[in-house]
Amino acid sequence: MQKLIGNLNKGRLFVVSAPSGSGKTTLVRMLTKEFPNVIESVSFTTREIRNNEKKDLDYFYISKEEFEKKIKEKEFLEYASVFDNYYGTSKKVIEKDLINKKHVVLVIDTQGAKKLINKIDATFIFIAPLSIDELKNRLKLRQQNNDSEIEKRLSWAKEELKEIKHYDYLIINDDLKIAYEILKSIFIAEDNKIKNGVNFGK
């Protein structure tokens, strides 16, 4: 029997980017909860763990020295420096999950995504807020950053929004339920594309 998601011969890579506070993590976690064969890649980072985060679930937290060693050893599929902290995606982990027919979601910033656009076969999705003012309100409600940090994130968000043209899909997260249905429909469509290797008669 054909399924909504899970019809490909092997897993597919999805890249999701969004300005901080746009709801990307919430949306991706809703997807992985509904579809067990969709998993979120856990990135490495040098930043401090936040109060609401769990070690080895949200990120692998390592030192700057450890991260730079991994760069030299070419362990990352992509990496970037954001707000003075490194973030990177492990090649080995991704390859293993794809072979096991898992759809892997990379939640990464536009710097990392741009490095992958002409390098790998993946579906690129950008999640945006309705407006910069709306994004500012969300960042204030999170109470994770002071005013100076919020302004820095808003400035970076404006730069990220300029990169939308490089992505395959755009989701405006004005309503979480609607945004999730759009995200889910993208995954279902990509999972059932013939060129992506749909299983037939199995």
C-alpha cells in the first residue's frame, strides 16, 4: 500500500532555512512527530546550550577547538559561522540515515544552504515571517535575547530574506497550522516524485 511519505528507494535530503524566530524548529518537529521516517539532522555547534535545549537532541555541543579540528578533517557536509558561533552538519550521519530510507531535514542558515545548492541533490525550503515587525515581536516574546541581540538578529534576517530566490519553496508562517500543512504537502509531493525513485509494485 502506498503511503503519504515513505515511498522512495532511499531517503531524500531537505534543507530548511529561516530567520531566527520564524518557527522553523517548531514546524520541522511537528513533521518528524507525524512521520517517523522523517528525521531532523542534529548539527554540531560551539554556542552555549540554552535553558530549553537538550544535549545531543537539539545540537551536539563542542568547543571551538574541536569544531575547527573537524573542519580540517573535512567531516562536515557544510558549516557556517553565525553570531560568532560555528554550526555544522556531519557527512557520516547524513549518509547513514539516507541509506536507511530516512528523509533527513537539515535546519541550517542561508550561509550553509548556499554551499549545498550546487553541491547536492536536495529540496530547499525557506520559511519566512509575515513581516520584519512580526519577527521582532516573536523574538521579544521568546525572551532569549536582549534588545541589542534582537536588532542584530533582525539585521541578519533582512540579509537572509534576500536569499529566498535560491530556494525551491517559500512558506510564509503567519498561521502555524496552515504553514505546517504547506510544509507537509511539500514533503508528500517530493516523496512521490517519479524522478526521486518511487517504489512501484512493492
